[in-house]
Amino acid sequence: MSTEAKAALREFRWHMPANWWTRNRHYFLYVVREFTALPLALWLLWLLVEIKRAGDGPTRYAPHESTAFVVFSVIVLLFALYHSYTFLSLTGVIIRLKVFDRPVPPRLITLAMFGAWAGASVVIGFVLIWFAR
Amino acid sequence: MPDKKVTIHATRYDPDKDEKPRLQAYEVPFYDESMVVLDALNWIKSNADGSLSYRWSCRMGICGSCGMMVNGTPKLTCNAFVRDYYPRPILVEPLNNFPVIRDLVIDMDDFMHKLKAIQPWIIRKQEMPLGAGEHRQTNEQIDDFRQFSQCINCMLCYAACPVYGLNDEFLGPAATALARRYNLDSRDQGLKQRLPVLADPEGVWECSFVGECSVVCPKGVDPAKAIQQTKLDTTMRFVLPYGNRE
Amino acid sequence: MDFESYDVLIVGGGLAGIRAAIAAVEANPRVKVGMVSKVYPMRSHTVSAEGGAAAALRPEDSYENHAFDTIKGSDYLADQDVVEAFVREAPAEIIQMEHWGCPWTRDPDGKISARPFGGMTTWRTCFAADKTGFYMLHTVFQTSLKYEQIKRHDEAFVTKLLVEDSRCVGVVALDIRTGRFDAITAKSVILATGGLGRVYAFTTNGNICTGDGMALAYRAGVGLKDMEMVQFHPTGLPFTGILITEAVRGEGGYLLNNEGERFLKRYVPNKMELGPRDIISRAMVTEFEEGRGFDGPHGKYMHLDVRHLGEKAIDRKLPFMRELGREFMGIDIVKDPIPVRPVQHYMMGGVDADISGETEILGLYAAGECANVGLNGGNRLGSNSLSECLVFGAAAGRAAAQYAASAKLVTANPVDAMLWDEAHRVETAYLEKKGGDERIGAIREEMQREMDAGAGVFRTKEGLEKLIQQLGGLRERFERVKIEDSSKTFNTEIVAALELDYMLEVSQAIAVSALAREESRGAHARRDFPERNDEKYLKHTVAYRKEGARPRLEYRDVKITNFQPKARTY
């Protein structure tokens, strides 16, 4: 169709309503997933403040005595776990690997990622405990 | 079951008369257990209101014409069974995120341009002459791109994509899946030509991975996967020293 | 007023039409090609073809074998020179499709694979799983996008061919979106509009298969050839008519009656499930009549059983069948037999055209299902039609481009006057029409019922006479048709009325041609004349339209080269 004919058409254009993400469970979970990044960033800012305080001497550094920080940290940990879980679950979908010309099954890739995650957590935990002594 | 009836609420919009779309209710006999929503629309058009406009053809889920919103979900109406909704009324609307031309008919010119933009044909540095026969390709090599080749261009994925709804410059699910289909084809050498469109900010990077496109696809295509894989590929080409090789 | 003007204008955007467009451009890169289609090209009914495309590609096969199978399958009504040219061209076309990206299923060595098919004596049906038509259509359509010379007019419906002094100079088309009539002029026009299955109630064909191109040519004075030859496919799903591909039998599926018996042993003992479609459809109807069919809510049916093939083979070679069974019947073909019954599927007859698609009108060509170039005769073999679209689509495209190179586009009458006449005709007949008391749907459904009853698998003199009467009555009722939609924008009711007009036209040609052929040949089975009669009817029927009367029939000899007619047994 020519452009002038097209211009003559009066098509109706919908606009996305602001509450579009409430219309469908998947949309809602998606928005929650994206939203988890925000508290994570806030927590990191808070952590920086605490580290700054730790620099002023051991007496000033006592985050575990702040109930607000502990509660906030637990919530953020849950968010971080959810975000990591959604991210790692996708690796099987996204990464294409071939070994001896045969595609590696996606579930194996995902499992390997979760394994690597668990492994890294153990190593980091171990290092932290080591330094704490 | 001669007396069973189902109520269809269908969107009506005639730009010559209407400011904006409205709903019209029709009582339709639920005459057969195998009846689909498209059959109900056809019953309306044949028996109650000849002016109801919609597209359809093959009624076997392969031509891709009859996509509409059925109770808020993008569906091929030839494959949406009335028995799954009965006795509740069924709301039939034009696909979300597209301009409405008339009633249940959407304008998909935008996709037709995007389809052409991804160069959906085999690109080779050197064309093989016909006399040399076919390219050798194994079924396993076809498996690499098979699912992305199943796209019937029905536009359900675009209707499900809030990113496309907010920004229609986004290349979108089906076009990216088809680009991936050619990029993964062992006969194709056109990756570099397609990259500018794919790696554009309005290309794969506009996608924030809602994933609903893959949920609604009636043909088992996973466009979300095509998009995320393309993101990974373009990143690898950028990051890794050998990434820019063919 | 300005008009779009082309060297080659193609009506129809299916496999034959798009193949023709590309062939025209490749024959002459300066050629300007237009393509008018009433739907977006990827919606064309090619998309529903499933089983495959035949070509003698394998070393154990030969052109002669493919030609003989086709000619025997046609019950010797095919023009043998056309068949011989076809079988030679088909392999290169399959390779061309491969180069364009069609994902043909492969043999272990990476070459294009083949499967057995009805009426073929060897494995020569190339396939892309069981969605061959879908893959081929999307492949050619997507490939066509790279040719800037091809300009598309999507969702435009051709209402008339512009013909002057037996020369075609373009078309008038209704732009469905805007309701505007456009004259599109061209040095040559190729009709590639597909079949007419929607004249029947029970058909595998999509809603768009309404015989448009046949009716357009017929009205312009071109003959319709062998219109009595309508193919009924043995295996459609009851109620919907969705096609279950012949490849199901090619891969080893059994057809069983209600006694669990492979009844085809009584009809085609040497071929069994791989017999030709016309004979198997008749066998099924005969079994139904003798009480050996299953009874269901949508009439009698048989079982098509693939359970013994195993899940792995089914998923590899028949995945779409499993999907169709699951989605539309609620059965898993791995575990359940498929209910099937004969269903209208294909039109062997069509616009009278020669080997390069030329018709009697200068500059007018036809290809694909809407044409009858003489390939299929009385019965088309499964998987020959996709190849036919490629071979004869390309031939018509090349011929039209060559003709256009030497032709000048001059019209004796001003184009806008011709356009105004046609727009005025349609607008007064439908859009601005007041009154009327007949619903389009009611007339269409009655036509379909009458066609099923009178021009189905078996025909009789009485049945056909009655059908012709009924069609006459329906034509009168159509004059009083009521149009409720007065909108200019996407008025699908006007399109439906124009399509019904075309369908009534071609239905009459089918019925009158069938009545006159007093023999049984191929798909045309007369209960009152059960034998083939080569002395009288080894001839093509050509029907010419006569305003307000039955068409005038002419007969034309069949071209015989190397294969003398013999009894047709399998």
C-alpha cells in the first residue's frame, strides 16, 4: 500500500496501561525479578557505609547489633537468591555447547552452573571464616 | 446438545464510524464439542452479523492468520476450543500491541518490514551452482535451527511482549528467532550482515527477558531463547579475541 | 490518475506465484514484477501441504519411471509431453529450493532424503518432516524479499482481468484495507491463485481457496480444462477436514476398517496403502456403504494406524501429525489410531494453459493448482503438486518476462474508464446495494452441501442434473444477496460475496463437465458409467462460459508420446 493510502487509514492505537504488569502472573514475576536489583543496590550502599565505619575503629563497627540492618540483609539475601536462581536457570537455555559434535543437554549446563555457584559459595565462606580466625 | 449457547464478546471498530473500539455481545450455539472460537466467529458472520471482520484461512494452526486475544491471552482462534471456556463468556479482541485496522484485524506491516530487515534468506560468499547439487547437511545440523524455523508469523509473541508494547521500534521475538534460524544454518554465511540489525540498541538488547513470547508461541518456538543466545553471541564476538572470526 | 504498472503482474502469492516472480526477475533483472495477493503471501494455502515434493533425484530412479507413474496415476488423461518435461525439470527445482534454505530432511550422508508415496513406484518424495509446504512457502517467500524488483500488493483482491482484443493488460483490484479500487496495468499477467476446495463443505482447503483465478480467466473467455477431475484425499479428520498426510501411509501406516482389516487388499492388492488417492477414496466409500466403517458423531470413518511405527520414528518423520492429533482431536497417534475419511483436497482441472503457462489470451499465463497445464490428468499423484508449482511457476515466470520484454503496454481504452466501470459494477452490486434478503453464508453452505452430494467421490447423471439445477437456483438467490457491511475499511463481507460469485461460477463448470463425461476415469467415477472409455473420452474437456446458460464444452485430444493407455490396476 502506498504511503498516502496508509496515512488515510485511521487505525486505532492502543497504549499500554500503567498496570500492565498486574494482568498476567508471568508479567508480575518478571517485574518482581527486575525489582530485586533495587534493594540489592541499596544494600551495597549500606555496606559501603558500614565499611567506612569499620575504618574508624572496631568499636564503631557493629552492624549485627542493628536489627534493621540484619532484617534488611536477610530480605536482600532472599532477593539475591531469587535473582541468581532465575539467572542460572537460564544458562541451559542460552549457552550452546557441543562436545564431540554432540550438543550438551541444557539441564546438564544448568546443573553445572548451580554446582559452580555452590562451589564458589563454599570457597568464599571458607576464606571468610579463615580470615575471621 | 441443541440448546447450549455461548456468549462471545467481540471487539468492533469501524474507523468510519467509531471513535474507539467497543465490545459487542453475540449468543452463539455451542453446536459441537470440537467447536473452536473461530467456528463461533464464523457462525456469527454467516448467521448473525455479516459485518464482523477478522482474518482466517487454514483452520489447522499453520497459516498464522487467526491470532486474536481470547480472554486476554494471545491465541490462534482455530485452536482455542469453546469447551475450555464454556459456560463462561468468551472475550475476543484484536491482538495487543498492534494498531487496529478494523474489528479484530490488526496492522502487521511493522513486522513485514522487520522481517525483511533481518535478511531472512541464505547468504553466501559464493553461490553454489545448481549443477553441483545440494549442500550436504545432516539432520543433526538441521536440529540446530529447527525450532526457530517453525515460526508461522502469527504475531502472538509480539502481542505478548510488553517491551514491544512500550516501544514498537523493538525488533521483537519472531524476527529475531528467524534471524537466528538463518544464522545457525550450516549453509548460511550471513551472520555479519545481520549483526547490525540484531546488535542495534533496538535489537536484542532492548529485550529485558519477560519470556512471555515463548509461553504463547503455538508452534513451540522459543524466541526468548533466540534473543538471549544472540546477546551472548554478540558479546562473545566483542569480548573474545577470536570472536570476530567467521 | 496514476496507475501502478508492471512488466509481469502475478495474481496469487503461494508457491507457484512467488516462484514465478523470482523466475521472472532472474530471467531478466530489469523486469518489474508486481504481486497481488488477497492475503499476506505466507498465509497462502501452500502452507498446509504436508507430505513432500516429488523429483527423480535418486540414482535408482529415472525420469521415465516418474513419468510413467504420473501418467498411469492420471488414468492416461495427462499430456505426456508435459509430464516428460516436468519430470526433467523437477530435480533442479528441488535443489534450487535447497540452495534457498529449505530444510529438507536428509539421509545420513547429508543428501536430500526421500520417502515412498501413493502411486509412486520408488522413493522419490523429498520432504521437510511433515510440513513440507510450510517450509517451502516460507523459504521462497523469505527469499523473494531480497529482490527489490518484486513489489507486493498484499491484501488486495482481484475482481477483473483487463482484456482488450484478446490481450491481457492488467487487473482491477480491491484494496481490502481501504476499500479502494485500483487499476494495475501490466504487459503480462500470471494467475497463480490456487484451488477451489471451498466449493465443497468437507475439504482440506483453507478459507481462501475459492477458485478466484479460474473464475477470472473463465469470465475473460479462457476455457477451464477437465473441471470434472476433483481429487478426494482418503485421509481427512472428520468434522474439520484437516489433512492427514499421505506420508503417514508412506511411512508404513495401515488403513483399517471396523473389522480391524486392511481392506485395501481387495482394491489395490499390490500397493495396499500406497495406492493412488482416487482408488483408495472410492474403496473407503465402498466399505462405508457395505457397513464396514466406524460410526462417529461426524459420519463414518476408518482408522489410520501408525502405532506400530514407534514414538521415535513418528517424532522424527511425522511430528506435525502428532501435533494435529493432540491439538485438534485430543488423541496421541503414538497410542491411538487416527479417525479419517475421504475429503476434497485438490483440483486437477483449471485454467486451460500450455506447457509454459500460456493461455488463449495473449499475455495471460497460469500456473499451479489454478492452472491445468495437462500434468495431472484424471488424478494427481501425491507430492507432484508442490513440484508442479515450482516447475510450472518458474516456466510461466520466464515466459511472461520474455513476452513482456517485447510487448508494449498500450491500452486502447483509457485505463481510468475501465477502472471506473469495474468499480461501479462492484459498488452497485454489493456496496451500495439496498435491500436483498439472502445471506451469503446460507447460499455458500447450500452450494457446499449440494457439491458434496452431487459432485463427490461417486457421481450419477441424476445427481449431476439435480446439482446443476440447484446451482442455477443458488445463482438466482445470489442476485438477491444482502450485504450488511457498508464500511470501506477491511470489508470482508464484500470479499466473501465476490468469492461466492466466483465459486458459483466454477461449481457450474465442474457439474456440467462431469455430466458430459459419460465414463469413469481417474477421480471422475460415474456409477452409471463405471468403465473407462478411451474411444470416446481419451480427451480433455474444455468448458467455455456462456452468459446466463450452461457452459459450452469442447473436447481436445490428449497428447500421447511413449505410453499407450492400458488398464490401470495396482
